[in-house]
Amino acid sequence: MDYSAAAEGAKEHSVLGEQKNKELSLEDWLQKWEVHEIGFHKEDGHKLLRKYMNTFLNGRNGLRVFFPLCGKAVEMKWFADLGHSVVGVEISELAIREFFTEQNLSYSEESIAGISGGKVFKSSSGNITLYCCNIFDLPRADVGKFDRIWDRGSLVAINPSNRERYVKLMLSLLEKVFHYLLAIISYDTTKHSGPPFYVSDSEIKSLFGSTCNIQFLEKVDALEERLKERGFEYFFEILYLFTEK
């Protein structure tokens, strides 16, 4: 008997049981932005994305790049500055406005037809478009298909009960030829239940394996002082690259 595999399976079953009952509402996320509880935001951008940027872009120009649950990610400007077209979706209007302000970008805004209360913000340059709405309402905005998805802080923020629905949506937004870069995290789930939520390697394969080739890129120690203060003893970030089968 493979005891390590059995232990991992037992851990995953336990974790899923705990996480299934841990759900955050859209109001919870809005509140995090209101009180500036945004430790997940990286002011200098994501080091692993910078390291694997060439792998992600694969030498192509003029790509459409999608940022699910984009917040005010500075990486959106990275891609725009490289000549790509960036589209993001975020529930917090405050986060979107802070992005444009902090990046010193002028923008326009208008309502989204078909999405009650939804708004779309567009940079004056035209290559950054951010939708303010529930991510599951996004298809109503007819956003088209994307060549690239950078999923950092999104899959791990989605309530576990919505994970399959989320992945189905992400895959539906991809062009036939695509690169999907995913960052997930690993920590002691007996002490913390998320968010960010734990997603196991086996679940990654279950969620994406039938549609995508899955390539493990790197696992790095991401334990910061703020996480130590919250009681984390270890915190790893794991990067995967998905491509079309």
C-alpha cells in the first residue's frame, strides 16, 4: 500500500470538508477593499510571472490577456506596455479606480448592458479594459476569447463550491491555442482553511486534465512576515502552465 498517497488523500478529503463550509460573499470581498485588507496585492508585481514571462508569451505579439479577479494588479500594465490587450474582471470598483490612479492612466467608464449595476472601465489608450461585476456574469458582456490567462489569486479565492463552475468559465474564454498560467498556494490546512484556499495537485489534474496539458513550473517559498504574524509556519506558491491538448 502507498501510505504517502493514502495520507495525501486523507488530507485532501479533510481539507475539502473544512473548505466546503468556508464561503466568502461578494460583500466580504468588497469589505476587504474598503478596509484595505489586501495583503494579497503585490505592489511590485509577481516575481514568478516576471521570471516566466517569456514562457507565458511564447514570442507572440498582440495577444489578448485575461486577468480574472484582477484587483489592481500592476502586471496588467506590464502586458499593456508590451503591446498586448488586457481585460480584467473585478467586483470592487474601488480596486479598479485605484489601479488607474496608481498607474497614472486616464480612463472612461460606462454601464454594461445586460448586467445590472455592472460597469466597464477603459484606459484612454484603449488596451486595458476592466469589468466591474460578478465574474460569473461576465459572459453577458460578450468579452470574446483570450490567448492568455494569468490566474493568480483567483482560483484560490473562488469558494470551493464554485470551483468547477469557475474552471468551466475560464476554459470557455480561451482561444483554441492558449497559455493559461496558474499560481496556487500550499500551507498547513489543519491550522488555516482559507482564503486563499488550498487546491491540491490531484484536483488541478481533475479540473484541467481533460482539456489541458499540465506543466509544473516551480514551487517557491512565499512565507512573508505578515503570514508569520497570522500563524503560518510555511507557505509555498506553486506555478503551473496549461496549454491546449
